[in-house]
Amino acid sequence: MSDYTATVTVPIGAGKQMGEADILVKYSYSPGTPDVVYLKNGDPGYPGDPPEVEILSMWIVLEISSTSSGRWKVPQWFFDAALDWVTNDLEENHHIYNPEPEDEREWERDVEDMHKGDAT
């Protein structure tokens, strides 16, 4: 599996309080395998494997003002609530989210910068 990043929009709230949050996700992805209908000798084949996504970390992206924004690691309760939504979205749309290598390196630098303050 390879590691990727993506920003996934997750619905939050209920009723009139319904909204959305952008979640920056670092994840591992394996595309799975196709079904094999018949073997070369004519015997029945076997089902393929579905795509597999493993969420490594999630950060909420918030716009603080029109000129600044920030990222914060999501709390565990939010991670648990959003996990199924994010995983399903990434399995279906990985080909859309597949980042350019430079974007991933930039994200890694951002995360390292965020963790520098954790050591104190």
C-alpha cells in the first residue's frame, strides 16, 4: 500500500444546524484486484479484492479569517464519527484525490511543523 493525502468534505451537524468540515486525511491505499470470471482452463474463477483504505491521520481545516486558516488534529470522537464516511469516500474517489508528489512533501513538512510544539 502507498501513502497519500486528500482533503475530504464531511457533513456535520443535523437539521438546520447541518454544515460541512474539510478534513485533511493521510491514508494508505491499495487498489484491490479485479474479478476473474474463468480460469485459463475454463474452470470458474474467483472474486477480486475491493480497494482498501487505511486512515493514518485526520486534521480539520478551518478558515479563521479571509486571509488565514489553520489545521488541527481531530479529536478522537470526531475521528470515530467520520471514519466510515472518509474511508468510503476515499475508496470511491482515490483516483480524483491522488496527489502530486510535491503536494505530499509539502503536507509532510506542514505536519512536522505542527508537531514541533508537541515536544515541549
